[in-house]
Amino acid sequence: MARRQKSTIVKPRTYLVSLRSELGISQYDVAMISGIRPTFYNLVENGKKGDQMDSRKLLGLAKALQCPLEKLCTLEAKYMDEMDRLNNRERKW
């Protein structure tokens, strides 16, 4: 009998949309400035990727969004906490 996969709740990273909108720049602009492929950035902003975020990507996003790294990390941590709560996942650390 095949195991049924749990569906995962996906939520856009509205904080990225807000930061980008405040600057009046496109997803493509953010991707180019930060050194991230535009298709990957689109998936990140739309909440479909993000488990692959690393310090290099965060540094690039902070630069592109003209946002202090500490603020960006705090916003991402809040987003991840919300996603864990919505998907009934426990923090493993």
C-alpha cells in the first residue's frame, strides 16, 4: 500500500514583496542584484522554495533589497516559524 504524502501549506514571503515594492523594483531586478536566478527568486518569494536559503543568498538579498542583514534574517525566521506552525512541524534544534 502506497503511503500518502502530506500536503504542505505554502505561503508567499510577503515581507520580500513589501521590501521589493518599497524600492519599486521587479523580481528580476532583485535576482540580478543578488546573484540569484530569477526563476529561483520567484519561487522563494512565492514560498515554494526556501529550504535552500543559505548565507550567500541572504547576503545577496540584503544588498538587493537595501535591508540590514539582521532585519532580513529576523523576517525570514518569523516566516519559517509561521510555516512550521501552519504545517504542524516541530523545531528540530
